[in-house]
Amino acid sequence: MDRTIEQLAEYATGLRYEDLPPEAVHECKRRLIDTLGCLVAAFDAEPSVIARAIARRSIGTPPARILGTQEFSTVELAAFANGTMLRYLDFNDAYFGKSSGHPSDNFAAVLAPADALRRDGRSVITASALAYEVFCNFDEVVPRELGWDYTIYGVIASAAAAGKVMGLSRAAMGNAIALAAVANLTLDETRRGELAMWKGCAAANAARNGVFAAQLAAEGMTGPELAIEGKWGLWHALGRFEWAPFGGRGAPFRVTQTHLKYYPAVVHAQTPITAAVELHGAMPPQDIESIAIESYWVANRYTDRASPLWRPGTRETADHSLPYCVVAAMLDGDITAESFSERRIKDSVLSGLLERTTIDENPEFTRLHPGEWPCRIVVSGRNGARKIAETRHFKGHAKRPLTDAEIERKFRALTAGRLTTAQVDVILATAWRLEQLADIGELLSLIRFT
């Protein structure tokens, strides 16, 4: 195997639960709770229904459960169904280095094999921390906008995490990583134009493929020796990269540095929404002459006003449109799942204000990002009045983290109407003692309501 794969395989197989400081263990539990809440809330979404329909056609030996149901499937299809649900609302966590993504996507690749193999809570925590290390390391060393979707990071992180759950040897882990790397380059067109359902499923597919790569390696399948460093390896597609130091031996674990979302929208919209909520009620909509948004480099995605991002027609596009999120937050004082309903998207007042909204890059804000996520919004009235709001870190950012109580409140809000208060109480109590569970099924069996 090439050196880059060997380094990762050595780290993955060598990581132990005992290597994780209490802070990393606690943050794994916080993110698992947050992710399971997102899964429950997206249970009825059409892509979730489709993914479960595919998953229930097969059953594995051993089987893994389709969360929310009493049904079982193969490990890889359970990972896909569960991954679709946990990702679809775009409400799970995020990380940004040179590029960005959602490391909690990889819980799908941890939970399914851990469920099937009846692994304990400590194994789940260790594999989850590993997935965060791999995924976020990619974010730090690979630049954005190379034409490939971020789920290429996820499939390799998923292969490593699933392999960790399965107890792969160092050689088998290297093969799992190589198999994941060569077979799963995904196009960034996934997140361009009018966004389709696949936007919320691509990471689930990466989890499925990562699990499958680990399964193949466990059976003795070998992968290309130079899958990353070879002439036509991953370096050819992504450019040459070197791993940043992995967590441990005094270095922080990256699970402690990711951001939890307070609003169900793309991570770049979190600060603009935070600022826009401050402006709620500041001026009647009919009196607003213009709304000027200043952001960092992401503003350049909005130069084409014919883009669907200025006239979203789907939920997937609306939750990725900073101008839409800003106007909706100003009008409603909040952003919820209802903000992206067909009724809200077609609202004439909202669409009228979008026409009077601009977004521009502030070079100073670009210089500060990603250490800060600055945004300034200036609302100008027809009578000359001006209202301004500026925010540097959104609520849920690692430097402005949600408390445990706020994470619990988010979980309760996401699961309301699906789980009873008593059920939620038991789930939360069980999740908070994850490291004490002898079988992860003790927690996963509670995520059942059909």
C-alpha cells in the first residue's frame, strides 16, 4: 500500500477508546444525540421513504435495523436508509478547513455494522471519533471546488470507521481504504443548480459504499496498492495532500471542533440567519427598499441572479440559498422545517423581498474565514431608515457551542409528534451513558415508532 494509506490504516487500527479524553467521548455522545434527532425528524421525507423501501427488500446475515421501524436489512442498505434520514434535513453538524462537509454523516456507517455485530458503546464511540478524524482531516488538507463532492471524504472515513467496528487487521484496513478510494469519486454537480433529492442522499450512499468496502476487505478482497499516490490515484483527482496530525498524543480530537447547527440550513447560512433573526420586526416588509448582505467568499456563488438559488423551487435549493434564508428569517424571526415548505417558498412577500436583496463578498470577511464566519446585513427603508446586524460566529459554532441542555431541547423539538416525552427521556438517558452500554442495540432499539 502507498504511504498515505499505510499512515491512515496504522492510525485507524491503533486507535483505542482509552486514547480518547473525556471531552472527546462527551462530544461524540452530543453529536450522536443531535444526529439521531435529525434522523427522526426526516423519517417521512420522500427520499427517506424511498431509501427504506429499497432497504426492506433484503435482509442480512447478521441483519442491521432500519431505524424508526421494527424492520431489518443488510448492513450496507441499513446504512443507506439510516444515512438518508439523518442527513436529509441538512440539520446535522458541519466542519470547515480548506473545504467543508458533514462528518456526522458517518454515523450511518458506524451504527449499522455495530448493530449487526452487537458492539458495545465504547466501540461505537471509538469508531465515531475515528470517522471524524479522517473526514475532517480531508477537509483541512484538500481545497474546495475541485469538481468533486465532499462525500469522497465520507466514503473513506466510512470505510475506516466500519472497518474499525469489524475489527479489521491493519492490512485489511488498508485494502478497505483503497477500495473506497478508487471506486467512489462523486461529482460536485450533486450540489449545483436546482437541487434534487440526491443532495440529501449522497452522503448516505458514501456510508453504504464505505461499509461495503470494509465488508469486502474483511473477506480478503484486496485493493489497488497505489490507490491514493499512484499515477491515476486520488492525488490525480484531488491534488497531492499530506495528512495533518491526527488526534491523540496531546493533539485535540476533531470531534470536539465541529459545529452543531441551530437552524436547518446549509452551514454557510447559519451566521446570516443568526444576524437576520436580530432584524425580525425591525421594519415592515412593505417599507423595505433593499437588503444588503455582506459575507465571505461564499457570496460569489450568488453572482448569477438567474440561478435557482435566487428563485428556489425545491426544499433542497431553498435551504442552500443564503438570500432566501435571510429573508425568511427576517420575516418569521426563525428558520424551521416549515420555512422550506412549498407554501413558504411560493410566498409573494418573501419572493418580492428576494428581488430587493443583494449579497456581496467582503474581502476582510474572507480573510477571517474560517476562523470566523462573519456576516453583516443592512436593511434600508424607503424613508431612509437603516437597520444593521452583524455576527461573527453562529450559535452552535465550536466557539459558541450549544449547551447539553440546548442539544436536548433540539432533540425534543425534532422528535415531537413522533416520540412520546417518556420515550425521549429514556433515549436521552441511554445515549448519555453510551460508554456503559454492552450492546449498541440497547439504544438503537429505542428509535422505533412504526
